[in-house]
Amino acid sequence: MEYRTDEQIIARGRQIAPLTDADLPPLITLVIGVREYCDLMESLMPEIGCEIDVTKMSRNMDGDA
């Protein structure tokens, strides 16, 4: 489920932790910000068109197999 409405965010937040009414506005702002960032990053990523074979990827930053 994507948490796009305030009600969805509040309901899921209350399933995870006890929240007071004062906790809700910062939580909603945070979740909306993260969602917008993820949407933006998704729109910037090109379509790959096939699955990535991770067995051929390097295992470290130096490119060692």
C-alpha cells in the first residue's frame, strides 16, 4: 500500500508506534517528503527493459568479482 493520504499515513503510523496528536503533523510532512523524493527518483531512472544479472556485478567498490 502506498501512503498518499494523511489518513493512510496516520493509520499506518499508529500500527507501528503510539502516536500523539502532536506527532502527526511532522510524521505526515516526513512521509510526504519521502514519497515525493521517491517519485522524483523513479522518474529520473531510465527503464532497464530486462532483469539485471547480479551474479555478474562486482562485489565491492573496487570492481573485484
